[in-house]
Amino acid sequence: MKKDIQTKREREKQMVTQMIALYCKKNHHTKGALCPECEALTQYACQRSDKCPFMETKTFCSNCKVHCYKPEMREKIRQVMRFSGPRMIFHHPVVAVRHVVETKKEQKRLNGG
């Protein structure tokens, strides 16, 4: 069980890191390394994931009842998700499909289906 939670945590951090990298590359025109703002957001998101007490039961932060991001960082991550989410299928197809499947499962579970 502990290993599953750690795997889930690492998978979430990998996904958010990839989404921020895509956002930074396309919007801030970086090559290779992230800009300082996106690097700070990545570190913050990974830190939040590391400290999440609900990792065992939640799928993604958007489905969580407790929002632990500071309002400023929450808005930044929203912008990243809005931009990168639809583009992930072209850049990281396996990760994107897994995300869609897990989201659908979670929606079904939450709706009592």
C-alpha cells in the first residue's frame, strides 16, 4: 500500500512537471531549462504533492475538497493546466491517456456509479 501511494505521488509530480515544462516552452519560449517562474511553480507543486495527506484516496488535486495551494500559485497552475492539458496528447500520449482514464474512473466513483 505504501509503495502504491509513493508511485502515485511520483506519477503526479511527473505529470505536473511535464505540463509546466510544456507551458514554459510554448509561452516563455525556453529551450531545455525552465524560466525562474515556472521552476518555482514546479518546486511548489512537487512540495505540495509530497505533503498531501489525501494521496491515498484522491486522484488529482482538482478533485480534492481541500485546496492547499496559495491563491496565487493556484491561479498559475490553473493557467498551466488549461494550456497544457489539451496538448499533452501530442507531447506525452501515454501520460495523457492514463490521466483521462483515471479522471473518468474518479468521476464515476464520485457520482456513485
